[in-house]
Amino acid sequence: MNRRNFLNLTGTLTAGTLLLPDFLYSFGKQKSIIPGKQCVVFIQLNGGNDGLNTFIPYQDMMYYDFRPKIAISKNEILHSAQGMGFHPALKNFAQMQQSGDLAVIQNVGYPNPVKSHFRSQEIWQTAPTNQEFLNDGWLGRFLDLQCKDHQPTAGINIDTIDNLALKGDEPNSITVKDPNRFLVGNKIEVNSKLATNPQLDFVRKIANSVVEGADEIQNALKKGAPAEVVYPKTGLSKNLEWMARLIKGNLNSKVYYTSLNGFDTHDNQIIIHNNKLTELNDAVFSFYQDLKKAELLENVTIVVFSEFGRRVKDNGKGTDHGTAAPLFVIGGSNKGKIIGNNPNLQDLDGGDLKHEIDFRSVYASLLQQKMDFDPVKIGIRNPELKGLF
């Protein structure tokens, strides 16, 4: 059994063992997490979000020339600055930017882009130097070095599958499949070796990690105050509401991760994209309001991204796999700027946008500015993105 398949197996064990409760506990409001403690929340838009119809260069007439079937009309676009504007479904994204709490990073991608969903997601999740295949994720490597001792809840992934970004040598993260239930097995003794097989011994270590993590999560849920805002009844909203409860309960996880599917808009894009952006907008804005009311927004940095954008020209009904796209950062005392140039529709690479900002530079900035961690230690040598925080 190779390590990659083994980690997939153990990750499934983790995810299947820990199922979290709906919001059952309410004991007082926590005013802030421990001073100096920062966390980052990642929201991954699976399928390749169409960045050009999300943050729109509406003053560039070439946008309308390339997209006669799916372009958003000027009178619907929520104007921002620099000739850019938000999709009408993102009214609260526009509001957060006007409040100085949302930064847009333009044309994010990487050299020699890959248009395979799986491989591009893998590249974003492992942050390799030269697209080499890595077994461990960039956040997993970070947690291996940052956690002095084994910390089962240093990373929290709320999803139906494990996330490669959080996989490291130590089980410092937990995958949660269902936030409605909570099942915990008996604690497993890990001091003794399980036979003479180090991989099976690692299974035992993970199983015990799940139980230890469950105890920490229960304590945080008991301390965390319920939301003072009403979250929509969607999967993403429920995940973010649960995250907010844990953050307010001082779980002090360094990383939270979740995803939203459905952005592979080859067909019927206008309706599908509007629905997905509406779900994203409403869920994120509720999360933002919840954290802001709890006076925690400066401690929590929210990152919204996708594995790639779409092609510049529409296909008549939607868009096909492309390359660079905008990335959004909310909270964490970011400067609320638009970073980078507008999409250059006159200088394309075979019909695709050329990336301007490497996603690993965004990671470097997050690690340095939010976690006080040198990204070179985990193999990220790209320069930090300036002007974000």
C-alpha cells in the first residue's frame, strides 16, 4: 500500500468517525478569541468558477464582444472601482468591499496551467514548486511544523471528502462529514505498537486523534454563543455557521476548510452561475456579520477561490475550462483593495487569461502575515503578495 492510498484510507476513517452535532449548546458569548490567535477559513469553489462573470471588467467592450450569449449587462453590474464590478448576485460582496473588509486579487493562477479539475485542485492544495506530485498538502506541512505537539483540531475540514491541503505526517486535522450528528467511539490507547507495522500504528493514532478532537470540539460548542444573525438554509451556510460557533468557543483551530460545488458551467451558465453565486454571497455575508458582531472579524481571514477560471469566449450556452481568475479575501484586517491589473482581454494565451499573480504568493502572505510563519519552510518560495494586509 503506498502512502497516498493509505492516507486516503485513514482520512476516510477520520471523516466517518467524527460527525458533529447541530447547534445544541449555548452558554454565554465569548468576546474574542485568545489575543494574537489568528485563523484562516478557506472556501473552495469546485468546478472552476467563471471569474469574468464574477468580478466583471464591464468598461472593456471586448468583454461583451467575447460573450454575446452570457455577458452581464452593464445596468445589472454592481460597480466597484477601476472599471470592475460584481455580479448582481454578489450584492453583499460589494457591500463588504465598500466597508473596507473585502480585497480582490486579480488574475490569480500559476505557470503552465492545467485544465483538469482534479489535477488543478491538487496543485492548489499541495503548492508544489514545479508541478511535482506531492503526497502532503501545504497546510498539512505547515501544521506539522507549527504544532509543537500533536493537535487533532489544528485544522478543521467540513466536507463530504477529505482535503489533500490538510494532509501531513501527523493527524493535526479532522474531517467532518455531517454537522447534524455526533458519534464518538471509545478512546484507543496509542502508547503501544500495533503489531510491527508502522502504517497500522498510524491508523491507531488517527483513531485516537478523532476522540481527542471530539472532546475539544464539544467544549468549544458549549462555550460558543449562538449566531445573532439568521443563516440561510443551505449546506455552505450551515458549515460556516458551525465554524463561527467553534471560533466563538475558542477552539483556536488555525485553519478551517470547506467547499461549494457546482461551478462547472459548460451549459445553462446564466441560471446556474447566478444560483451558485447567490448561495455563496448569502452564506459568506451571514458568516461575516456573525464574526463582526462577535468582534472577531479581525482575527479571521476568509479566502474564496477556485481551481481555475473559464475561457474568455463563451461557447454559446456557457464557458469551458480556463485559467486565471479573481480570488477574494474577507476580514483579517485586509486593506480592502483591488490588487493587480484588470483582466487583459487583448493579450490572451490561446483564448485564456494570462495569470498575473501566483496563488503561492497569496499563500506566502497568509502564512507570513497571519501565522507569523516562514513559507520557505514548507517549500513555498514565491514572494509574498504585497498590499493585502
